[in-house]
Amino acid sequence: MAFQLQINAGGNAYTDGNGNIWNADQAYLPGSWGYVNIDTSKTWSTTADIANTDNDPLYQTERWGNFSYLFDLPNGNYTVSLDFTELYWHAPGKRIFDVRIEGTTVIDDWDMYADIGYRTATSKVFMVNVTDGQLNIDFQASVDSAKVSAIKITGVHGAMAKRLAKNGGVMSAVPNDYGLSANYPNPFNPSTTIDYQLPEAANVKMVIYDLLGRQIRTLVDRNEEAGYHAISWDSRNENGMQVPAGIYILKLHANKYTAIRKMVLMK
């Protein structure tokens, strides 16, 4: 299973509407993860409603100041999702800050209120290659203080990892085009992984058929955010039964985009 870590910055453990568990914030522990103060950092919380999210509690807490988060984890490729909302200022120019990941500036002179307004949730997602066993995220303000509401780190592989290696150590996790990569491995037994990418939020449906056109399994049927995605198929049908060896057809529909791939299951 891919590495995944979710943190409710400045807050307690939280389970979101999809059942995902967000860890309570903590100071850095060697061999683990946590925040480290550059000069100082504090926490803030509110009970006010937050626009553009169904998970208000995740954005109602924050860590603010000038600080870093350190994550001791295996070398490899990861997506880093940073969640923000402005809980304090009501005007532009009051808070401006940078974010660096692995020493690369990924958010430069960001005026949060000018960009998203007051009490409105937003996420910024990046892909990063870690080569020294530690992922570093630095928050540094030029006006007032930097801040973050939540952090999510997920391991990536396959086509996404190859794209990251080609483009350098850190890159945006929002692609320019729709795409469906060949599954890997292929042929496979008993499971395979499918990578796909969305340049915008989309209604996504991914279905597997046999060569007679019979529907075998629906892998995805939901709205998804822009970005690089991956899902696995365990060669089972909708009833949880293993399907026989053979060629299967994978169809992806995302908004007006459609793509088809062949997958070979061997036994």
C-alpha cells in the first residue's frame, strides 16, 4: 500500500466525511514527523463556517508563524497537499508568505486574502522526489505570518513517478491535459495499478469490461479533484469473485474525455 500521512495542523485528530483520519499536530520527533519552529509558531482555532469545503473542522485550526515540518520517510516520490484558509485578515496585503519544499520555492509571495478571500478553503498540491530520507516543508512570511491548516503526503509510483523524475525534484501536481496511462504491471496477476490525470475537477467513471462487452467492475464513479490519481484492480468482479485469465477492457470517462486501455490477466 502506498505511503500516506494526513495532519490536522494546529488541531486534534479528525476523521473527515470520507472516513479519512487526520493525525493531531505534533512537534518533530526523530524517526517520525512534526513541526519545527524557525523563530516561533502558534496555533489558532475558530468555530466559524468555512466556504468551499464539507470538512470545516480541518480548516478551523491552523499553525501560524515561521516554521517547518519535517517528515522522516523512505526515499521516493510523493504528492504534498497543503490546505489553507484565511481566518484572521479581511483585506489584501496583510499576510504574504512563501512555502519551500525540499528547498524549492513552490509558493512565492502569496497574498492569501487577495487570492481566495476570507474563510474560504483551498488546496495546493505538489509532487516531490525525496532522496535524503527526510521531506522538508518550510513556511516563511515577509508580511505578518505564514500558516497552514492541513498537510497530506501520499506516495506515488508508476507513470506519475516517471513524470516527476523527468521534470525535476519538485513540480506542480496539476497536469495540463487529461490522460490514462497503461496499467502496470501488464500482464498481471493478481492485481494491477492504473494511473490517470485530470487537469480540472471532473466527474470520473472507470469501468472494466470483458471482450464480450459485459461489465465486470466499476473502479471509480465519483467527482474527483484535478491532479494525478491512481487506483488498483485486484482482478475481482462486482461480487468479489476472481475473474478468469484473459483480456479485459478498461474505459475511463472524465467530463468530455474518454480513453480505453487493454489489460491482460494471467493465471
